Amino acid sequence: MIRQIRGKVLQVGLVSATVEVAGLGIEVRMSAPGALAVGTETSLATHLALRQDGLELYGFLDAADRDFFELILSVSGIGPKTALSVLRKAPREALEGAIGTRDLNYLTKVVGLGKKGAEKMLVELADKVGPRSHSREDGEVFDTLVALGYTEREARKALQAIPDIAIGKEARLKAALSAGH
């Protein structure tokens, strides 16, 4: 199992990056490849997935993100692409909080999971994640954006663009409005 790679970033795409490791260009699927810069050195925590048509390597800037990705994979019916998609749409801490508090609304609206998939994730992971506090602010910001005419996809994208320093519902809404539409 390949658990970590380190090397020079050769290419950054929308869903993956290519990292040179010992002279080989290794494609790594990522939730946030844009965090990498071409020509820089990087170290990624990785998960190797075996598929019928080959191997896929998934990379994360933080080992905790990789571990959470693997936790999501433990849910029956969820594969690596869906798990990575979930991590693209919300920060790990918010997802852990939503799962820990069994917030179905957050997982369906903000993350965009179907109701059955979100319920399955809550049932299978809530005890593993444990109760954690998470802000319902993003759910409220999401609802406000939709009420203002954003599509659900646009609202999710605007939520992703909110910087971590924006704290409080009003500050997060303001940041989302300046990032979206």
C-alpha cells in the first residue's frame, strides 16, 4: 500500500495532480489539487485504490483527511470517487461535525448527497466519528443563498470559497455573496 509520496509537482489539473517521484510522473486524484503549485515540492498522504481497470492513487495534504476519506469508504456503496467528491464540497471538520450530530440536512443540502446515501453515512459513521460540535451556520448560509436565487450548485460553490477566517453567520454569508453569483 502506498501511504505517502513526496516529490516535485509537474502538473495540476481540475481533479488531479502529477507528482514526480524517483523519475516517475505519478497521477494523484485530489479533492483540492489547486492547493499545489507546479514546480514546488510536496508531500501527500495517499490511499491506493484497486479497481477492475487498474490502480488509482488518491492524495491529501493532511493525513487526517486521508483517514477520513478511508472512513467514508467504509460505508457500503460508497466508492473512492464519491468519497472524494464529498471532501471537495465541505471541509473535513464540518463533515465530521455533521455526521457526529447526525445532521441529515447538512449532508443533503450543503454536501449534495442523496437522502439515502446521507442516511446510510450517518448510520454507519456516527458512532465512529462520535458527537462533535459543528456550526449550523453553513446550512443557514446555504438556505439564504438559495432563497436569494442561487442554484444549489452555485450555493455549494460559494460556501467552498468562504475563507476559514470568516466566523459567524453574517460574515460567512457576506464572504459567500462576494465569492458567488
